[in-house]
Amino acid sequence: MTDPVRVVVADDHPMFRFGLIAAIAVNPEIEIVGEAADGRALLTLVEDTGPDVVITDLTMPDLDGAAATRAILARHPEIKVLVLTMHDENQALIGALRAGARGYLLKGADRTEITRAVLAVAAGESVYGNGIAHRISDFFVGADQDRAATVFPELTDRERQVLKLVAAGCGNHDIARQLSLSEKTVRNHVSAILFKLHVSDRAAAVAKARDAGLGDPR
């Protein structure tokens, strides 16, 4: 039998903490090892208990959840942080992810969803509540498109899409499939991109795009 996942809970509302702990502690795969009412207390609790997973709100006294997450992971990168909050705006979401949170659920998630998320992040997965994953994708895709328009204003929107896929390592066949174009049309777009970027070949275009922050440098 595997050891239960050791969990600490941080939230400045005592009744919410009580309800959350009562809801998930019934699962034999989870062991609650402590609770905290603010970010500073959470840091101390983590040092004292060495949990596998931290469930934290974002808005707390003394130190907010994102800052606490960053501090925890700086010292204990093996700990997984699951954010459970009422904040659904992009700024809070992206701030938590950048701090290192491996999961993001909104308060209102039921016991089954929270329990499943705790076990999933403990196993190394990333977990996002309903609608959250889609918004993360939209945010980063939109950021990539905005960046391309800024650094390559000479390209058309379609050429930027093609360049982004080229920089990500896609061949003409894959690009044609993803954009619902013929391979001939893709080749024409690539030729136009090379001409407009003043580069001699595809590799040079990839290097230029990645220098600008597009695509996957791996």
C-alpha cells in the first residue's frame, strides 16, 4: 500500500478551511498534515511538515498565495502547489502559473474534482478547472500572435501563422494540415516569408523567429 499524499491547506477563511479539509480528508489516499491562515504561516508550516501538496488561496494576509508559492518552490521544488481560489481573471491565473502552481481550481469545485486534482498534481500532472485550460491556451496563443505582429509587421496574418509553425519545427505537410491549406500554398507562403525577412533559407527564418520568441527552441 502506497503512503497517502501529505497535504497542507492555506486559506484565511476558517470555515472554508474546515469544510475543505472535511471534504477531502475522508479519502484514504490523502492525509491532512496542517492548515494555515496566511502566507507567512504557510511557509513555516511547509518547513515543519514537509507536505507533498499545498492547497492555497491567492488572497491571504501577510503574503499572498502566488508569492508564497514562489517562496515554497524556491526551497522545495519537489512540492506541488494547487491553487483553489475565487479569482478567475487572467491576471491572477497567469500570475499563479508563473509562480509555479501545478493546478488551478475555482472555489465552487466539488469534493470529487478537488480530490482528483490533489492526487493528480501529486503524481506530477497539471490540473485546471472547467474553462481554465482553454483560457490558458487562448492567452499564450494570443500573446504569440501579438508578439509576431510586433516584431514582423511586414508579414501578413497568414504568413505569421506559417512562420510560427515553421519555428515550432513543423514541415510543410503538417502546416498545410493544421491551416487547411495546400502544400503548394504553404510553400508559397514560406517563400514570401524568406523574401520579407531577408533570409536565404528556412533554417535562417527559424533562427530569426526563435530569436524573436516564437516557436519552440527545442
